[in-house]
Amino acid sequence: MASTQSITEGSAKYPNSTGRTFQYGTAGFRMKANLLDSVVYRVAILASLRSRKLHGQTIGVMITASHNPPEDNGVKLVDPMGEMLEGSWETHATTLANAPSDKALAEVYNKLVQDLNVDQSIHARAVFARDTRASGPHLVAALLEGFNAVGVEYVDHKLLTTPQLHYVTRCVNTRGTSFDYGDPTEQGYYKKTAKAFKAALGGRKIHGPLTVDCANGVGGPKLTELIKYIPKAAQGGIDIKIVNDDVVNSERLNHQCGADFVKTNQRAPPASQANPLERCCSLDGDADRLIYYFIDKDSNFRLLDGDRIATLAALFIGDLARNAGLGEKLRVGVVQTAYANGASTSYVTQDLKLPTSCTNTGVKHLHHAATKYDVGVYFEANGHGTVVFSELALKRINKYEPRSPAQASALDTLKALTDLINQTTGDALSDLLLVEVILAHKSWSPKEWDLTYTDLPNRLVRIEVPDRNIFKAVDAERRLESPPGAQSRIDALVGKYKNGRSFARASGTEDAVRVYAEAATKGEADELAQLVGKTVVEVASQFVQSAGSK
Ligand code: G16
């Protein structure tokens, strides 16, 4: 139970004194860790409201800044089924975070209790975890202060990957129901994942090692744990070589490694020393993104990003559904964002003959769109994604009586995939096992996977501007509606390039604008990205000048 006094007293220890405006962005609050104390305290308060509003269901809180540099941190809430916080509550999070004083915070809280009709006598519950950042323990102290101020019963899961925390949240809330998702512990996660992996492999062999770059983040120790539950290749499992698993020197997190480094720089991290044609992949700092790559026989770097994982999964699951006799009963669809390579979208629609949808950046948007399909495959090009099976799809898969041994075998694999794939959010560890299963079933090396279609040359750049918030995107972030005139300048540049496509949008996790460009050749894609980036800088500074002269 909360009181105005307990909220203001706790808040006085974590006051909002930075003079900043906080915003619940693409994946929660994210910024320099030393600015986050008051925000984390207030997120604890929001968790109590959310839990009470949802009749005491358990809310997840994750303290992480994922792909961001080591000095950043962040915090986000996870809804009871392990999904991202419902969109309308992001506004409440932002309002609480920006209350200018301790007293104002208590007032905002009381108003939310009234407006949302929250019964404060309901027992509130939360689970939380953090990544390996040095600032984590300090922020946990702020979180606990908040929980205590508003009377939340909590379980501290210490260090977890973000998807593990999503998993635990769902497990806690489904325990003992017909939707039981598993044992709500880290070990429960490993056991469920390892068992499903073995079942999905169904005796197929995985050839050659997989080198995994763990971004010097929490994925390193957690993958090391997971491996203990999975046999080596010789015993019917997989040989994993881990690189970049230093979580002691926290300044090494995401530095010259990790999924974002590989995707943005289009090269392997220096520590990855795999042989040509050997499979390699990179996680990000909290292990919710996964990017594959390899060096071909001519020593060229070949990237197999989120689009490739999505197309591989959609191809495989579509085939399995047909082979199981469920082709007509499972509508598979693929959800992407504007960052998806145009060639991947054409491959899905023209070759796989599957529907696609395009949403704003942020897995919360993709996840939502994916639930519209029986089997929704969603991945951002940056490697963040998963596959969600609707309740109806699960029912059909679990009830179907196979009519031949071939159907039975496909059905068994499909069933195993529903357990292997994390249904709550993108999960690099479960995604990498999924990829390995598919490649083993198809007897594919990364070369065959790479040959499924040819990416249009592309370039992603990060542009720093004085105020990224002036960039407002529309049409699934493919066009800028402000600043005025910016889009027509981008259109004019794009028009000069064969197969040109480009867009700019403000990042929701970093203080920057992202520019993506595609064109017929690599050189042209680089050039187009650079020119659009230059335009972004120019319009941003013109905007500042014109605002200053008013
Ligand atoms: C988060 C989100 C992703 C998003 C990424 C980048 O990932 O969960 O959905 O693609 O941020 O977002 P933005 O371009 O707005 O900065 P992560 O891995 O950092 O948690």
C-alpha cells in the first residue's frame, strides 16, 4: 500500500534534479546511467500501478541499455505475458518520470490512481533483473526504494538476459494455468530451451563449430550456462566457441563487438577468428539481438542479418506446416520494418508467397503485428525478433493427427519449435539454436543460406544532431513529415540513384538520427547514405538557427 508520505520520502533520496526531459522510447528509458536514478525509482512506482491495475499480476522490470555504450543504462517494463509494456502506459511512465519534484510525483501518482481506477489494496508484484553494466547495482537500489515506497512484493533475478526476464515474467503469470509457460527460473529457461532444441533437431547433425561473439555482455555467462544443458556435436548437439565474454572489464561491453557493431560496420568483430565458411554470430549487450555472418572462400565478409533469419524461419516453418498437413490451416506471415532490405521483402512475397507487413521500429510494434497471423515471423534487420504462434495455431498443431510418418515427423519438429522459440520477445540464444536447427535440417552451410536471395547493397549510418526530436517520421517511418522540406530533399537525392531508397528517423534509444540507404551498388548505397546524412545535419542546424532567430 502506498502513501503520499512514503512516495515523497523515497523520492527525496532519488530526486529529479537533472533538468532533463525523460521519454519512454523504443525500449523504455535509456540514457547516460548517472541521469537515471529518479527515473528508475519512478518506474518502480509505475510497476505497482500496472500490477494493481492488472489484479496483482506480476510485472517485469529490466535494467539494461542493450546495444548502447557502457556508460549508458536504461529501464523498461514487461507486461504479464512477457510482452513489452502496453503502449498507452508509456505515456504514464513519461508523466511520472518528468514530475518536477517529490511532491509533484506524489500528486501524479494519486492522479493516476484516480484516472486509471487502480485499487490500491491489491497486492502488487514484480520480478526484475539487470545486465552486466557497472551502474546496474546502483540503479537496483533506486528500484528497491521505489518498490518499498509503494509496497511491491518482488523477486530479484540478479543478472539475466533481457529475454530471460521476459520468459520468467510470463512463467510466473501463467503458472498452474492451461497456458503454463514453464518454470519461472533461469534454470527452467535452460532446461526448456535445451530439451526443445534436442527435439527440434530430431537426430540431425550440426556440422562444424559456431563462433558466438557475446558483445562482452550478459549473454556470455548465460550462453556458457545454456551450453551445459546441451550436448556437444559428437553427442548429437552443437559445438559453440564463445568470444567476447569479458564481463569483468565493463568498458568492453559492445566495444568493437556485438550485433550492432557487425550490422553497422558490415564486418566481423576483430576477436572473431573463424575459418572461411564457418558460421559466426553476434549477440548484443543484453542478448536480444542476433546477427549471423561468415567469410566466403574469396575472403569476403557475408552478413546474414535479421532479414535473413526471418526469411529462413518463414521458409522452414512454411515447409513444415505443409509437410505436416497443416499448410491450409496455418497462415504464416512476416513482419518487418523500413530497415528490411528490399530484396528480402521481394523474396518473402514473390518466392515464399507469404504476406508481409511493415511497422515502426521497435519490437513492441512488430510483435503486435505478428500476432495477427497464425504464425507471425518478425525480425528487425538489426537481428531483433522471434516467431509467435497464435493460440489457435498452437491448438491446431497440438491436436492434429498426422496421416503418415512424414507428417508425424514434420509435426514433431513444429511442436518442438513452439517451445524452442521464445514467444515473449526476440531472444538471441533461442534464435541461434533455431537457426542451427534449420540449417541442420536443410543440410545447409551459411553459403546456401546466403544464396537464397541477393541483398540490395545498403548502408546504415548514425548522425548526431543538436535535437533529434525535430525529426518526425510517418508511414512506418519511411518518410519525414518534419522538419518541413527535409523529405523533398531526401526524395531528390534518392531519385538520382538506380534502385535508390533511403529514409531518416530519430532513434528512440540513442541521441542520434539513423539514416538507411539502398542502391544498385555498394558505392552508391554508401554515397546516398552519406548525402542523406549531410542533409539531416543541414536541416537540423537550419532548424536550430530559425528557432534561435524567432
Ligand atoms: C531496441 C529495440 C529494438 C530497436 C532498437 C533500435 O533494441 O528493442 O526494437 O530496433 O532498440 O531502436 P532505435 O533505432 O529507435 O534506436 P535494443 O537491442 O537496443 O534493446
